[in-house]
Amino acid sequence: MEQNLRIPGPTPLPQSVREAMSKPMINHRGPEFKSMFDEISGRLQRLHQTTENDILIFPGSGTGAMEAAVVNLFSSGDKVLSVTAGVFGDRFAKIAKAFGLNLDVLSFPWGQAVDPQAVASKLSGMPDAKAVLVTYNETSTAVTHDLGAISKVVKQAGKLLVVDAVSAVGAINLETDNWGCDIVVSGAQKAWMSPPGLAIVCVSKAAWEANKTATLPRYYWDFQPAKTSALKGQTPYTPAITNLYALQEALRLIEAEGMQNVFERHVKMARITREAVKGLGLELFADPAHASNVVTAIRMPKGIDPDEVRKVLRDDYKIIIAGGQQDLKSEIVRIAHLGYFKDADIMAAVNALGEVINLLKKR
Ligand SMILES: *Cc1c(COP(=O)(O)O)cnc(C)c1O
């Protein structure tokens, strides 16, 4: 029986995306590949709301794209500010640290949003910082930071803006050009309605400038050969052709629906989900002013074990929801409304959650 997969990635695939993956292999140096690759790049550019920034696609996951951003922009000892309010913000800081950057971390409580003014005052004391690393949608806490406002203070301070938009771009409005995002990273398995396996990076002119002098070691993730090849409709090394078939079809679906309509669909579904959760008498985890449109985090009542809730949902309802990560493991569950979904699937998940909690309360 098919599961109702309601986790924030991998997200469910439309039927036509699944079918696209059964197409035969093609020569990755031939005209058919070039035509597909150019189409995908053009669509991704439009969906990133940029006219000039480059799209690079690597076989890999979102974390690979984050690492790619770090090794392509910086040299050992470069000063950067990492802004975090959850697991994925912390991950960006860890990657920067692993590569020997001179890191300053600005943290906010989990469930809260990044305060752009705090970023501004932090940056005023960091004149030699090169860049700010930030998460757009913090999937672990179901909070969407105000990237528009954060970008203003980062640009005023004259820093590069490096955005983890893995669970955002494609589902939540992200204005790469207007906001001056220098790097935007994402993974195919979240908003892009595609299988896991592709890391997507969007690179600005200023990021290319930084890339020229960045000396961190890199080979596979090096942006330069990726761009040289992309100009020929190719990739430097063997591309994940099957994953690209899927992405091509998914992007066609997204653009046929219309980017604004896709955003609106997520806004609407998130609102319905939060109302339904509150209707069950349950408490939302995220600050309501910054609640995410792609995932909802729900606090479990006292005495209710989130893992037990998820197990019953899986065994008895075939509904798969996410637990909390790290410190939130015993506190929350998360229901995703990200990418391809039918409203009924999400309502079924919320209603079943209510039933299971009532059942467990009686035990
Ligand atoms: C899922 C996710 C990642 C990590 O992506 P992987 O594809 O699992 O490596 C990074 N950041 C955010 C915000 C995410 O939601």
C-alpha cells in the first residue's frame, strides 16, 4: 500500500516525474543532453528569480551544495558570520568550521526567527567579515526567517549573502536578484518535487569574484569547470541523467502551474494545517509570526512520546510524519506540506494525528 509521505524531504513525486525516470540513457556529451540541461537551467534561473546568476547542478544532496558554497567562496582563516536558529543553521556553521574559516556564530532560540537588527549590529563589529551564512527556511523548527530583511542589512554591510534555501526555493518566494543573494543552494528532493540526488547552486557575479581568490581545496565541487561545461550544455563529470529527467518534468509542472500559484498553494495549505492543528487543541512550536509555509512543527502534549505517535501513524494509517531533530526529538512532530501534495493528504495526516494522540492519552 502506498504511504502518505508527509516528511520535509524526500517529498512525494508526481506520477509524470516518476515516469520520466524510466527513459533510456543518452550520451551526456550529445545534443539531447544539452537540450535538456539548457531547459532545466533556464527554468531554475526563472524560479530563482534571477536573470544573470548562474545555475550549477551537481550530483549530491543539499548538504553537498552547502559545502560547495563554502569551498568555492573562501580561503582558510576567512572571517564569516553564521546565523543560526536550528539544526540546519548549525550545519552551515559546522561546515565552515570544518574548512578552517574564522567563524562567528549568531544564535537565536529554536522556534524563533533570526532578528535582522541583531544581524546588523553583529556585523557592525565585524568590518573584516567576508560573508553571512544563513538558512531561509529552518526545516528543523518550522520557521521561515525574513530573508528579505536579513538581506538588506547584509548588503548594507557590504557582505556576501550565502543562503541555504534547501527547503524554501521553489515553494517560498525567494528574490535572488532583488535581495542580492550571492549563493542560493537547494536539493532536488524538497520543493522541486524530484527524487534526492541533485544539489543545485545559484551563483552571483560577486560570488564569482570571491571565487577567483578563494583558495580552499576543491576539485569535484569546483564551480569554475562546472560553469565552463554548463556553457556547452554539459557537466564536467558524468551527470545524474535519470535525476535530471525527473527534475526537467517537475520544473515543467511547476512552471505550468505558475510560480506565484505554487507559492500561494503553500501559503494556503500551511494556514489550513496550522488552524486544524490548533483545532485539535495542540500547540504549534514555531513563533506564529514566522511560521513556515512548507512544514508545521507541533508540540506533543505532556506524557505523549512523539516516536510512539509516529509509529502508530505509520503502522495503522500508513502516514509518515517527521519527528523532531536533536534537542527537539522528545518534544515535537513535524508535518510537511512541501512540494507535491493534495490538500486531502495533509488533512488526513492532521486528523490522524489527533486520533492517535487521543488514543495514546487513554492508554
Ligand atoms: C534538508 C535540508 C538540508 C540538507 O539537505 P540534504 O539534501 O539532506 O543534504 C539543508 N538545509 C535545509 C534547510 C534542509 O531542509
